[in-house]
Amino acid sequence: MIVMIEINGVITALLTPLKNSDKLDVEGLRELIEFQIKSGVNGFFVSGTTGESILLGIDLRKKLIEKVRELTSEKVTVIFQVGSANIRDVRELVNHAYEIGVNLIASFPPLYYPYDRESLINYYVKLARMRNLSIFIYNIPPRTGINIDYEIINEMRKETSNIIGIKDSSGDLKNTLKYLKIKDFNVLMGSDTLSLPGLVAGCNGLVSALSNVFPELFVKMYESFRKGNLDKAQELYSKITYLRTLLGKYPYIASYKVALNLRGLAISNIVSEPLRPLNDNEIKKMKQELDEFIES
């Protein structure tokens, strides 16, 4: 039986530094993790959307979580996203997490086909019974086409105690509010654009893509909110939403890697195909826009 674990603070949806589309950049990963921990983040969400999970081979995903576990202390929360298009890969990733001592996993719902309510419940209950690990549901309907409503979660939790929370990336605060009604349940806001509204609503913490690049803004916003300094939290949130919009104009995920490089980290512009890297003109324009923001 799983004991309820409370997860709080800023969790970075970790990028996956690559040497090429099939090879992990271990030194880049080390530098990124050290940068994050030094900035005060509370943990990492590994192999999620920002981590290019569904575009990575299963062996690379296994090596990624091995290295993240190796490079972090027990005080840092690590959640390994194991979702895949088929249950065989999911099971292999779950077993690997268990074997290397990662006790928190997450999964988006099954991909591609239209799964009904019973299929979703069966999937998460089967996931919970693979190993005795704590599970976060990863709700991201803009990518999966499935919104996992709170009534389904209540049904799942009648079958297993292992489901302890949700990362809600629906982008719909009304949706998040429903999850907050569930008793003894972690709700992590997974949309950067709703980071502060999510905290105000009652979320335990944040899972952020943008905190890869600007972790200090999220940590300071979270701390300001916790101290009751809402004016300061709002000021930081305004910067976050501006930067989210700025990077969103460029190719997805690669823009975060380039921005990190512009901040001085040795992170390459390489992403898994069919994602594409930024071209020289895009990098030049982004640098100009980020310089203008820093100077303002």
C-alpha cells in the first residue's frame, strides 16, 4: 500500500539535451540539472512533453532517467513520465524506474485511438499494479485528445491507492478546480500561462517547461506567493507570461534549448525529428528579443 506523499514547489519539466537524435548529451544534462538545483527548484518531471518523450527511443529514455537519478539527491523530487503508444514499452519503463529506485512515475493516457471511460480506468489501474510506485496522471488533452475528468479519477482510486496526484496541462482552470475537490490528492499546475492562477486556486505546486530557462523567476514567484506577497508574485508572473509568448513564436522545444544556450549553458539546438532546430536568423532574432527584455 502506498503512503500519500505531498509534492510541492516548482518542478521543472526537464528538457532532454541531445548530441544527436539518438544520443543523450550527458554533460549537457549535468549542467542543466546543476543550474536548476542552484536556482532552487524542488524537482524534475522527466521524459514528458518538453523532454521529447514520444520521439525518443525507449533505451534513450531509460538512460535519461538513470542519469537524472544519478545526478540528483534524494531531497530532489523526480517524477518519471512512462507514457507510450503501447503497453509493452510502458511496462519496461515502469520496471526500469523501480529497479533504479525511482518511486514516482507519471503517464499520459494511451495515444492515438479513442479510448472510452472503462479503457482509461483499466489502463491506469493496470499501471498502478505493475509495481508498487506512486503515480501521477498526466492530463494534457491538447496533445492526447483526452481529458481525464475527476469522476474517472475517483473511480480509479477505488481500485488502487497508488494514484496520488495529477499534472494538469489542460490549460483550463475550471478543469483544475474540479481536481482540487479530490481528497488527499496532489494537483500540480502544468500550464505556465496558468502558473500563478493555479497556485491561487490551491494547487500544490507547478510543473513548468519555461523554468528550464528561467528557474529563478518561478522559484521567486512561488516563494512570494507562499509568503503572501501577491504583488511581487504578480510582477514575476507577468514576466513569465511575456517570456512564454516570446519563446512560443519559435520552433517548439528547440526555442528553450537555444534560450538556455544564450543564457550561457552548453546546451545544443538539437531536437528529435520531426521537430526542427532554429536557423541562424531565428537565433539572432531571439537573442535580440531576450536582450531587450533583460535590459528593460
